[in-house]
Amino acid sequence: MSRLRAVLFDMDGTLVETEQLWGEAMFELAAQLGGRMSDEARAATVGTSMRVAMGILHADLGIHRTEA
């Protein structure tokens, strides 16, 4: 019986380059929210967590969101 000894989460392009897809998703979400994400805001999301990226997007679009 073999045991799982490690798990690798590929969040930064280690195995699969996903940054381009993430960017496209961010721009699409911005459009669905009624705006356009600036290139500067998009660049600021690279390497951040989902929570931070959403905060950057919302700030860029002038949307005030709460935890609720």
C-alpha cells in the first residue's frame, strides 16, 4: 500500500502556465461587473491571493464590497 507523501499545487506556472487564463478571467469578470480592468490593476494581481486580487479589481472598478 503506497501513501501519499506530497501534494503540489501549481499556482504560479510551475507545471502549467495559467497566468494568461487568469488574466482573461479577470477582464471578463470586470466586464460582467460593468467596467474594464486597467492594465495596471491586472499587473498588480499577479502572484496575489484570490482575496487580494478581488480587492484590486473592485477598487479599480470603483466598487465597494463588504465581506458579507
